[in-house]
Amino acid sequence: MRWLLVAAFVLTSASAAVPSAAGAAPALVPAPQRLEPVPCRTPVALDRPLRFAAGTDPGGFAIVRERWTALGIPAPVLAAPGAPADVRVQLAQFSAPPGPGDRYVLRAADGNVLVSAANDRGTGEAGFDALMTLAQLPERSPHGWSIACTRIDDFPAMRWRIVSDDVSRGPFPTLRYAEERIRTLASLKINGWSPYMENVVVDPRYPFVASPNGWTAVQLHALAQYARRFHVTLIPEQQSFSHMHEALKWEELAPLAELPHGYLVSESDPRTYAYLGPLLREVVDATKPTPFVHLGADEPVDLGRGRTPRTPQVFADHVARAASFLAGSGARPMIWDDALQQDPRILALLPKNTVIVTWHYGDEASFRRYIDPIADAGFEQLVAPGASNWTEIYPDLTTAYANVARLVADGKAARGVLGMFMTDWHDDGETLYEATWPALAYAAATAWQTTPVDDATWHATFARAFFGTDDPRYARDLDALRAMRDLLRTKPSDPVDYVFWHDPFDPRLQARAGKLDLAALRDRAESVLTDLWSARPPLHAQAARVMKLAALRYDALGRRLQIGKEAHDDYAEAAAHAKDDDTLAYRDLYLAKYLCWELRDELTQIQPLYAAAWRYESTEPGLARVVVRYRAAEAGAQRDADRIDAATREDRLRAGTLPSWDTVISSEP
């Protein structure tokens, strides 16, 4: 077995022993399997640039340099070939490590940092992972930056730690941000990135399908190469069965649909595979070598509703035919598990090299009832929790953390589980990726560690590691964002984006709002706004801005629901005084109108902030589909204000009467 040895030079020697830590223990995400202090005379001082030998892993070096520079640590440099180096690389033989095989041992003491990293698969992944830990080790004290005297023995609990990335539901990353995304995932020891693609790959035969966003084969190949530099494998996730509406809505491809312009391609139509074959081959050629290609095949709801019968054999035949287009690539097919859970007879008909992705997103006591039937049938699988970010202002962290912790733990305990396939989704087309980092990092830590993440300290650990600061505000504000989402739980719970956009005057929504503590919601939101108003963390400042934007939207949501009641009550007061007190009646009517203006104005304040956050990560075309909601809601609030004004002038002033509230608010424009 080959091991990679990375050694840092001796900085300075001291005759007397000194404390082994420069301050608080470092915040490491993921936490290593074992970390212990070691006796030493001096820690590793970072008062000048460390020199890395020529041949050091370029991706690992780039991330260390990027992080340390942002923190104000002298940026490390690469030494010329053959020149003296502070960090050098050599190979050695050691006994087999525990775990899946990628083990490293890091020791910092007496001015030396020594990393021994296994590389039994020839990927260099363990050495890269060691550098990701090294990047997070520096701590600052009044004497400057240093690395405490420490020994770390570490390896991943799961071989594959993959993040599935929804790039098909509106937010489509710029190439710059896709690269930033990959680097950040790599820094968390995620080793697989799987873009979820419905109509994303530009097919030269039907170029209009991917419009207005899309990756050419050249761009997809460039992303795969870029990811490989950081030891991240790009695992393409090309839908091939259901969720195909964006292709089937076009008249040229509509004949392939099971139902007119539907979502499912017809397994019984040979033209389906004449279409899928070149598309899947294009995806495979652009990303190879890759160990897996995800073929989708989830939620085939329309199967059996059109010209093709719904039988286990039909589903299995489709998977086999789609998988045949991967022949010769070395990639194994992946599919989602939901159809198999609904009809276990399919399992006996599938090729055994198919990898099942077992996705379940709730907070269940156990997920073994989904995992075990797949394992018992002899299939390897990945467990797929979710970030609970879809249709949310900020991810539902309570649900996400519980889902990740239990599903991944159950996966670790089961046989044949290759790893984790963490998912994020953008179902409503407006959620921001920068909001998902707490959940994604939690998943990365859970899949790597053999022990569970400590929920009580998670936000403090994450904030220190991710934002690069000991400032307690970031952890406190993550706690507050989680609590705000928890306050909005009704039975059954509405998606938060629905509540935000829905008419606050709808009596059905108001009935539910009456059960919510809106003042507590807004108090927490405004505490976050105070904390983050001018916050500029050394690392990932955009994620902090998105936290602030989420707090602003939560505050606006609470205020919208308050206005829904207050404006109604003001109008009712005006009606009650319509015959006996003109002054109070007119005052209440004007207040109701002004509250509608407030509804309008809060959205005009948020919209440009949201647009700036969108543009940081995504291309322009999808933004228009969200901005239209702001403009429509602004126009609706202005319309309601104008109707109240008209009732004031045309009815109260001239006729001495007032129409009912429902008549005013619900009248046609």
C-alpha cells in the first residue's frame, strides 16, 4: 500500500516547553476521528509564508492558500523544484488503515507538521483531505497565528460523500460560482458533485431545449476537469424517464411523451431511445472517467396512464435500455429508489450493477425499512437525505439535521451502502444556494465522522470553521434562523415561500396566522438584522449576507401577516364610525391604505437585495421569473391601497357609506 508523506519544516526551537494551543481548540468540519494534544516545546508559528515543495497537490495547496490569505495568514508559496521547502512530499509504506482506506495521520509539534496519508486507490484523496484539515487548524492568539501541538488520526466513515445539486429548477449557476461551489464542497471533504440535469445539457440536435440556460459538452467537460483538480468527481445526473417535460413540451419531441406534452417519456416508443442515446452518450463523454451516471427514473407517476402499461418489467426494461448507453464507459448506472419502494418486484428484474439512491427527507425514527429491502436484494446503494431548502426562505434546519443524522447513521449500519448522496432542491425556482451551507456542511460532517455531529455545538463549530471567526453572532444568528422556521410550523405546515407570497388578507391564511407568535418571529429576525447589518466575516461573506436577507424576509413575512389583520381591523373601525365620527372614520381608512403602501414598500426594499444575491451565484434568465412575483405582489398591494382610497372618496365621502371589506379587497381591477 502506498502512503503519501507530507512534512513541514522545523521553524524554530525553544528550550522550554510552551502551551500546546494558541487559544481555543480549532473548529474542524468534519471533525477528525481522533484528535489529541501532544507535548511540545513550541507550536508551529505562521509568522511568515510556508514553502510547499514542488509537486504538492495543486488543488489542496490552492484551497489552503485561499483560506489563509483571507484570514490574514501569510500566504504559503510553492518552492522551485529542488529548492528547500517547508512542506515536502514523499512516499512510504505503512500497514493498512481502518475505514474505507483513505487514512491520514497529522502531527504538529515542536515547529513541525507531519502528515502521512494513505493512497491505496491511487487518487491522492487522503493527502488532499489532510490538507483540508491543515487549512482549518490555524488559531489566532495575541501572539499571532499558529498551529497547536496536536496529533490527528483520521479517515472517512463513508467512501462516497456526494452532493446532488439541482441546476434545473430556475437557479442556474454561473461557471464562476459552479467552481466556487466545487471548491467549498471539497474543503468540507465532499468528494462527489452531481448536477441534477433535466434540460441543462445543450443537445446539438435540439439546442432550444436547454434555452435560456445550459452547459455545452465542452463546458461540462471543463467543470469535470476542474472538479477533479480538487479530488471531486463530477457524477452527472441526467433525467431519462420522468421529469422530462422541459423537453417534451416542444412539438418536435412531444411524440415521445406518454401523455400529451407530459413529463414521462414513453418506454414503448423506440423513438424515445433514439433521442436518449445520443444525449446520454454526450453526457458520459463529457464527464468520463466517472464511476457513476445517475439516470433519474424517480416519480414515474404517468406510467400506465397512457399508451404504456405500468408493470415491473416496463420500468426495468427502461433502466436497462438507458443503462446500455453507458456501455464501455466504466460508469455504473444509478436510479432513485421510490419506484422500487412502491413495487419491490422491480428489484429482481434490474441488473445487479445498478446503484440505488435511497432518498427520504422526513424526520423519521428509522429509515431501515427503505434501506434493508435494497440491501437484501443484493444491490449497493447510497443514502440520500435532503437539505430541506426547497420552498423555504432559509432551509428548515431542524428537519434537515434530523433527516441527515438518522438516514446517514442507518446507512452506516447497513451492508452495501457506498456512501451519502446529499440533495438540495429548488422546486419553486427562487431558493438561494448560499443558504444551504449549514445543512450541506452538517451532511459532510455526518458522512465523514464515525460519531454523530454534536447538535448542541454545531452552529458554533460551523460558524468558526466556515466564516473563519470566533465572533459568536454567526452561531447565534443561525440558531435564530432555525427558531424562526420552527415558529412557523402549523399542522399541516405551509411551505414558507407560500406564506410569504400569499395574499395576507386571505381569511384562511389569517386564521392560521392567528395561531402564530408573529412578534417572537419578528423579534428574532430583527436581532439577526442587527447582528449582521454590517458584518463582514473573513470567509464566505456572501453566505452571511444571505442569512441577513433571510432574516429580512422572515421579518417581512411576519409583518405582512400582521398587516393582514391590522388593515382589516382599521377598515372595520372606519365602518363602525361611518355615521357618528367622521374624523375617526377617515383616520382609520387612511391607516388601512397606508398599511397597504407598507406592504408594497417592504417588497420594493427586498427585491434589489434578493436580485443581488441571485446574481452572485446564478445566471440572469431565471431571475426574471422571481422578480415578476415581487412586482406582482407590489402591484397587488398598490391596487388594494387604491381600492381603499376609492372607497374613502367615492363611497364614504360622497355617499356616506362604506362597502364591505371583502367587496373592496376582492373586487376585480
